[in-house]
Amino acid sequence: MFKFKKSGLPNGARILKEYVITNGQTISVGEAVKLASGKLVTWGAGGPGLGIVADIRKLDGSPLTDNGAGGNFTNTYTAGAGELAVAVVDVSKLSVYSVAQDAALGTTTGSGLAGYNADCTAASTVLDESSTVSTTASFCIEGVDPDTEAPDNSVLVHIQESQFWL
């Protein structure tokens, strides 16, 4: 999952927007998402995306109590037909996130180095280490996450390819 670390904005704020989740789609807090036909889906591998889910709630702003699939809400929600749940998405290209790569850093050249870029895996919760390139990709790597509590293969990233900021 993507974990918010800091903002490049002077006031430290993120840019949060609400979007309806596509019917049948399962979305989690900390997951990368994009728009498809005007509603949210997981970002998936490659290409521009919208941002990172910061919260999920009912359309009226009240908190969710169930997960949309018959269980308690634990930061993951499955949207059913006619659901009125929204995901609050951080769309800022200045927000910095910690996220794990799906393989050891350095397996692919630059996968832990500032200035390199990588895409998500299809699951949209980690980066595809083998997708690391020196050209454009979904996220720009800022370097290894120095947080000792982060997984060993975690890097700091910000959105590079955005549907919101063209």
C-alpha cells in the first residue's frame, strides 16, 4: 500500500477530491486509482492515473460501517450496484508516498534511485520493480525510504503521469 509521508506544498496539505467507485470494484485506502468512464478503478500497470485513496465514505460524508461485501469496513470497500460510496483521492503530484517494490531494490537498474520511474503492478498496491526506467512511468522515485519501519524494498515516490494534472 502507498503510505503518505509528506507534501511538497508550503502548508503541508494534500489535494483531496471525491469520486464514485465503479460498481463491482474493490478499492482500499492506500491504493493507487484512476478514472475509467468517470468512476474509480484500480490504477493497474502503466499509464496515467488519478491518485492515492486517502479515505472511503458514504456519499453524504458519513463513515462506512460495512465493506460492501457483508463484512465490517476495514479500509477496503467493494461497490455494489447503485452504491453511493466515494473514495477521497489525493490527486497532488507533490504528495510523497512510501511504497514497496515487488522485488529487491537493485534487481532492475535504478529501482531504488532518485530520478528513475516505475509503474504499479496490476494490484495497484506496490510498484513493479522490473518496470523501472529512466524515462517516463506512472511514478517518479525519490529514493529509498529511510524509515526503518518500512519494508526493505520501499521507496519514496510521487505521481508522474496524472489524469488530473495534464
